[in-house]
Amino acid sequence: MDTKNGDPRIPSIHPRIMVCVRRFSKLTPKISIQCSFQRARTVCRMPHIHFHDLRHSAASELINAGVDLFTVGRVLGHKVPAQHTTI
């Protein structure tokens, strides 16, 4: 997966989301996933939603579930605790 620092990373995925992800081949072009997301937000009448918003939503859900900030940061791929922020 592409990251800001160039280090490879495999993100954690919720089991319910994994069902959808399995429909894509590992060779599926990134543009196909982006197009699928754009179609989904159109169908949901939420054109203001961006793919990156899912990251923020995941962090919020983890925090609301009582997961500590250190763990949330690790799930998000933060390398140092200084990057952890409250949402």
C-alpha cells in the first residue's frame, strides 16, 4: 500500500469490510477501486465524502469503542506516539 513515508504497509480492515475487499483481485488497478468508491458515494447521495474520510471514521469508531490512543495510532500506521491526536 502507498504511504507518505514510502514504507510498505498492510492496513487493518474490519471483517465486514473484508467481505467487500475480497471481491477485488490483488491485481485490481487502484483506479477501479476509486471508481467503485465514487459510484458508492453517488448511490448513497453523499458526494462530499472522500476515501480518506474512512480513515477518520475508523479512528473515531476505535476511540468510541474505548481503544487506547496508542493502539489507534498503530492501527492507523503512525510510527511515533507524537503523531497520535484526538479526533
